[in-house]
Amino acid sequence: MALIRKVVEINVSDNDVDMSDDEQSRIEPIETESTEVLTERLLVACRAAGIGVWDCDLVSRRMNYSGLAKEIFGFPPDGEVTLEMVQSVIHPNDLADTQAASQRVLDPEVRAEENYTYRIQRFDTGEIRWIRAHGIAAFRKVGGKVEAVRYTGSMQDVTERELEQQLAAQSETHLRLAIDAAGMAIWDLDLETGEVSHSPELNRILGFPAEVKPTAAEFRARYAVGERERMEAEGAAAQARGDTMIQSRVRYDIPGRGEITCVLRASLALDEKAARRRVIGVLFDITEQARAEERLRTLNREVVHRLKNVASLAGVFAKQTWSRDEAMDIYLGRLRALTLSADLMFGASQERLTLHVLVERTLDAFRSAGENPFEIQGDDIELEEKEANGIALVLHELATNAMKHGSLSTPEGRVQITKVWEDGTFRLDWIEKNGPPVVPPSRRGFGSVLLQRDALGPPHTVDLDFLPKGLHAVIRLRRT
């Protein structure tokens, strides 16, 4: 209570009153009823706010700490606090800055009233805590010279807040380093005003000087031909779906640099407090990647073209070497199946080859005008090169046998093809229906070997079940 009364009196008394030598040795508060009431209220308010109060008589060098102030510093609750004790708990790395802040407060020419933050090592446990302090000084004229005679202030333990701020700053630094390392630019568009929060990296990518602030219209003006309309259509489609995210490749025409390709990622956000609609996103240059992909597509087309030429020559050589018979037709069909799978895998399409596309295209040769004997249903997966070649050969072999001996040899015959995941394995079933009665082969010919061993090979399998009502083949793709 006495400490709080001292704080009250310092703030309500005259700071520039001459004092006798006896008065300099002690500064006692004037106890009044109004001071007592104010003191009580301040004590409750400070405790509720987590604020500790301290007071230092600079003449006697006596320190007074409130109970909460002692708790914060880890001082004994009933013991006396000395100036040496206070200085001993201030972190060595912060001691000089703390002393400098105190000197500015105590300097009669400055009389600073500033907040300052520093670390302490608690007196009882040595634990490091962050303290935010505020001090004021009382001055008196002593022998014609103004001097600080009392130093009073408050303190708060702000460790949690300080650590959160440090973590946020560290996260922001890491994010900035990651963005800089990736060559990405962050942008923020206010849809109400059209204002863009630009950055030097954004300007660099889109060919603007680093110091200028281009408008949204100026950014859009650098779209390559047709890109603005496409992007507006994509944005409208996303909005219609209720999507708040959009990602797209965008081509820009940069003066003096030509065309570049960027990846744009945007997120639609609404500032609820300001009721403003904003779009926030990142942009990064993938021109070299896009060019490499185009070179790869060109190379793939060249490989497919050469493969077709080799397959064509192989067919020509076979026709000139052997007479045209059933075996020759089977050979040429297998050659076409291989060529088709390669064309699908490395053709002009930018998408990965799926099983459904391969099945449809491979069986096209076995459909007649207006007739489709195949019922295809089930799941779908992307295929690797070796899988595509093997499945194309298996399907061609099954369809050829069905045309000669199975369900496709009769007008009513049908083949049901189902595709499904089963215990970590992708299973394709070939089920022949409405064909002639099936008789298991008496010997294992080249076709059976091709189907069950050579076309796909381990870990994949092809099992054949020659049921009387129709062949049932099961192809299992096992991904390792």
C-alpha cells in the first residue's frame, strides 16, 4: 500500500520544489482520504492487469517492489529487494540497453517516459522471462541543480506474447526465404478498387521496373493473345462451381523478352471487417519448364513416327519373306497392337494414358459398322509404358481368339469387360458370352504363352479359365 501511495503522490505533486537536506533524505507521502481511495483502486487494477509496480528512492537507494513485481522477478515475497538484486537478474545481453533506457528517464534534460522490453533470469529459478517496463522520474531542485530523486514504474511479464511475435517473425522470414528461393511473386488484388499490392519479384517476372506500381489493367495488358478471355472464363467457371481456388498456366507477352509461361495460383478471399473482396495468389515463371515439355513432346512424336516406320518395315519384310497365311495375319495384328500402344503412350496427348482409353482403342479394330460387341465398365487407372504394351498385346490376343473360336465368331456373341480394384491389385475381367461351347486347348501354343507369360510378366498375371459357356480371362496389375 505504501508503494502505491508513493506512485500516486509522485504523479500529483510538484516535480520542481526546492528541498532541504532533511527532506532529501526521506520522501514521505501525504496521507489523505482521497489518496487512500485512489491507492486502493490502483492496487486492485494493477493486480487484475498483471502489472507489478516498483519504486526506487534514489537518495537512499531503497527499493520497493509490489507483491506481483516480486512474483514476476522471483524475489522472496517477504524479503527486501535491493538495487543490486534487480541488476543481478537482468540478462547480461540486455543490461547495457536497460541501463541506457534508465539514464534517459533520469536525465533532467531528457526526462524520457518510454516503454522498454528486456529479459531477466528469475532470481529463484534462473528461468528466462521477457519483461515490458515503463518508468518515470521525479525531479527536485537541490542547491539550484535539478536532480532525479525518485524512479518509479510498472512492469509486466510479456514472455508468451514476445515468443509468439518471435515465432511469427521467424515463420515470415522462412516463408520469404522459400518464396525468394522458388522465384515466386506474391500478389494481392482488391476487386473493389482494382489496386494491386505489387512486389519487385512480380515486376521482374512481368517485365516492369522494380520501383513502379502497375495497375491491374497494366498487368492484364501483358496477357498473350487469347489468355485474358480464357482466364476470365476459367474464373467464371470456378465461381459457378463455388470454388475459391484456381490454378492455371498463363502465357504473357513481355516487351523486349517475348512470350513467357507462368503458373498462376489464386485464392478468393473476403475481408469481413472492410467488406472488400480480394484475390490473393502467387505467380512463378515456368517458361523453361514449358519449353522443355514442348521439346519432350516433339521428341516423343519423332520416336513414335520412327517406331511406326520400323513396324511398317517389319511388316513389309515379313510379307516378302513368308507367304500370306493365317500365321502371317496373326503376326501383323500383334505388330499393330504394339504400335497402337506406343502411339497412345507417347502420342500428342499431354495426359497420361489410362486403361480405359487403351481398351477402347485396342478393340476398335474388332468392331464392325453399327455393331459393338463389347460391354466395358468399371474403374480406371493410369498406365506405365510396360503395362500399356503388355495389356495391348493381351487384349489383341484375346480379341483375335474370340473372333476365330469364341464369342465374337457368332453374331450374338458379346464380351463383358470389367475393371476394379481388388485387395491392392487392379483386376480386369474378360468374360465371353453367347458364343459356341468352349473346348480347352489340347496343347499350350505360342498364343497361350504370350498371354500368360510374355506379354505382361511378373508381378502381373493373366489367368485363363476355359468355361463351356465362354472364356473367362483375368488380368491382374500389381503395383510394387
